[in-house]
Amino acid sequence: MTDLAGRAIAISISDAPDRLKLGFPEREIERALYSICMAVVRAGARVVYAGDLRPSGYTFKIFRHLAGAYAAQGETPFTHVVPQPVLSRSKFDDWVVSMKEARNTAKTLLVIGGELVPFRLAADGLLIGGGAGSVPSLMTDAAAFGTWLSSLSQQEDSVGFTAARQAVTGYVDARIAMGGKMGLLDNPTDRYRGAMPGVIEEIIMSLETRKPCALLGAFGGATRDGAIALGLLPLSDKVPRGLQMPSYDIATSRLALLHDAIPASLRDRMAALADDDRLEYVATAVVDLLTEWLRKLPVVSDTKCT
């Protein structure tokens, strides 16, 4: 175990639209995800990931990867956070399937109105809420679940995703970022739904609250541009691209203002890590970096709900 024992580490990892230009096949991104998650869990920390329910998505891949190693030990090293815009488009039956798969490996938290709400599988349905002494609501079928969803206050996607990122940032101790959508207008699959690129917004929130944040820029995406904005990588490392969504440059410019939020004693290590694509080394180096950064922070009482 390390100083990460008992900590919650957010993983902001997704595919990058410029990945192929940098010479990385998709399997390398998946290998990076696995290596980093294993390193974090072996250090005694919990992995926190906000994602959707697609069986081919990164969330399920993490579930399957960790299940064999940790389910038999009765541990739950993974926390799956669901933003309200994702929740509002989800289905009861999909939840039952996904939560059965994640049993003993992950717990799920919903973000509703900016608050983290427990969500778990019961013998006869789904339980929502129940934290801090409140009584959970039991959803036994799709009709009940649909009625409950329709009772929630409606939100614009940008508001809902920002609220989820704020909630996760408050919940975790540190963040690891890699990849991320870039809003390339010539790529219909590269559209972010929030007010700004999700990875950039998460990095901004982490640094604004003085929480450790490791940027793995070698693998491309918004994280690479974030590393450039923070001066961890030179401007010449920017990957050529076409037109982007207007909010992209606004977001990276805002991030650049947080240059001094990175401890001066760790800047060289962060820069080296942002430019390194050796997966096994990167996984270990990330844990070491976050551990050292956390040691530099003042000790505060832990009030997180686990």
C-alpha cells in the first residue's frame, strides 16, 4: 500500500480523435486504461469513473477487467458515477444487466441536482437513495423507473454534465486525464455535449480546487492540448487539425491561466509524464506523482461518503 490507500482517484480516460495521427491503435488506449486502473487499485485507492452503459464502452471494460481479480475478495475498488443527462436517457432493463455485471466490483452513484445519490441492485429491483439515514426508493419495473425519471427537474446537457464534474471533483482526492473529445467539426463522432470539452473542464476543476491532476498527453486528445496550455508540452506538439467547436479554444485558454496551480517542484515530473507513452512505466509514474502531490497538501478531515 502507498499514501493512496483509501483515496478516491478519478479516471478521465477516453479515446482521442487524433490518436491515429500519433500512431496509437485503439488497443493501446485500452491497455493504458487497464494498466493505470490496476496500478491505482494496487496502491490501495478506489477508481472513480463517470461513463455510460454501453457494453462496448470503457466503463464495462473496466468492470470486466477488475472483476476477476477483486470480486472474489469482496472488495469494490470501482465507483461508477452517472451524470443526470446520461441517467435521463437510460432504461431500467439496461441498469439491471449492468449492475448485475458490476456486482461486488463497483458501486454506482447518480448525480441528481448536483448531489451524489446511491444507486444499487436489490433482489426485486433497483434502490435509489438511502444515504444519510434517508429511506431509499425501490423501482421494481420499467414503468416505475420511467415515472421516477420524469419527476426529476429537467436540465440542459451542459448544466448536467458540469454539475456531475463538480460533484466528482468534490468527491475524489485526485484525477488522471487521458484522451478526450476535441470538437472537430469534420468528425461527427467527436462532439462533446457540455459547455466545454469534458476532460478540459475536469482538469480545470481539479486545479482550481488544488487537487492533484496527472495529464497523459502523449496519447492525444483534449488532454494533450491541456498539457500544452499548461506549458507541460511545447506548442510544437500540437497535432494538426481542422476547425473545432468555438468553445474549445475558450476552454484551453481558461486552463492556461491555472499554470501556477501545479507545484513548482513537480512541474518537471508532470512534463515528463505528459510526454511518455510507455504504458507500464506511465502507470507506476502516475501513482508516484499523485502520492507525492498529495503529501504536499494540508491534511483535512475526510467527510466523503464511502
